[in-house]
Amino acid sequence: MPEPADRDIFNNRVRHYAEILNDLFDPNPFMNSERLFEFVCALVRSGGIQGPGWDPWYESQAVIDDLHNFATLELPPDKFPDAERTRVRLALLSYCHVTEMDLPYLILANLLGLRLGKKYDINPFADLAKPIGKKQGFLQKVKPPAPGQKIKRIRELAEKAKMPNIGEALNEIYDGIIRNAVYHSDYVLHERNMHLLKGHRFSKGHGSQVVNFDELSELITDSFAFYTALFSLYERCRCSFVDFKNVFIPYDLHYKGLMELVFDIEERLVRVGVKEG
């Protein structure tokens, strides 16, 4: 996570990723009665009836803000004798949290799918889940796909949509070896290095079990910059629909369907209501 002294570096990386992601949030290709409904569903992540306050978007935003603010706090030396290592540990936990969030992968997969002429999919990674046990039907337990599997799917969609930079950016910021080492406590911090106890990763062209703190900082800074850019563009896009407030919009000419966009108090698009004639 970026320190205050690296604010310029962080902001530059946010702009870099915003340029890569910007076209994905352009609503113009969907401004017709056949595709607007699908685009809106992707933005509100339509998933049936839910209670108030159930949207993980707000929690995801708050977590990123909280983790970033934690990184800038002064650590009292009597409680944190090795402040640098404490910051690295917090940064690693933060990194794992943001790269595990479902929300960004759902948004990216659906917006890329729409670019390819597909319809909104409530769970675009459902086929990647693996069944657990012998029970069938709604009692069947499944192991959800890991971030690496989701990223592979998004890379494939991005290639087909002629937006390969999106997949490459995700590949840049996600390191499954570091993720596993943190979640399974298979690492040690020593002399400004993270030592991996299991597994190797490629660093500067060769396999290594040692990750320098500077390299870690670059990875984590890029990761937070990517998600900051993604969420900022997502927020801007949702706010851009405010001109459709309090109007009914045709979305299915055959069934004479109408949709109404619903906004929160900050005029962000949050839901879509439909009515058929």
C-alpha cells in the first residue's frame, strides 16, 4: 500500500490503469433499446430481491479506504518496535483481501461479455466451481473458483473483445504464490525480504523464494491503484445515468417492456425496475 511520500507514484499508476479501463465503462455502444437493459443490469449487478444494505459494493469501497488509511498511521515504537515489518504484514493482508473480492471480477467479466454481444450473467464464473461431496441439487456444496481462474476467464474475454490490456493489467497485479504464502502462513520477513517457505515465483527473469520489500511495495501499490481506478470509473458511470431519473425507458419492443432506473441519495444508479405491457 502506498506511503504518503509515494503519492505521486500511486496517482500515476491510478491514471495508467484508468486509461486501460476507461473504454469498458463507455455506455455509448449500449444506448439502444436492445442493449441498454443488459448494460444497466451489469452496473447494478442485478441478482434478484435483496434487503437494504446488502450491496457489497459499499463495503468494498469502505475496506479499501480503511486499509489505505491504516497504512498512513503513525505506529508508536513502544508497541511496534519494527514498524516497517508491521506495515508489510498489514499490506500483505490488505493485498490478499482486495484481490479476493468477487465484485471487481463480476463487473469486468460482464462488461467484457456485453462487448462481445452476450447478455448479463448473474454468475459468469458458475461453470468454474467444483462440486464437493455427493449431494445433488440445491444441497450440493461447491468450491468457488479462485481468483486465478477468474482472471484467466477475464483474459480470454478481453482478448476476444480486443481489449487485451485489461487482462494483462490483472495478470500484473495478481500473484498467486504470494497470496498462498500469506493465507497459509508460509512466509517469513527477514532483512527487508519476504522469504517464501513453499513454492517459487518468477522475479526479474528467474525463479526465487525471496521477494524484496521494494518489489512487494510495487506489486501492492499497483494492485491498489488498479482497484482505485476501477471503482472510480464504476462510480462515475453509475452517476452518469442521472438524466434518466423518474422516466420509463423502453427495453423490449416485442413485449413492450419498460424499465425504471432507481438511484440512491447521492444519485448513483443502484437498481432497475421492469414492467411489461
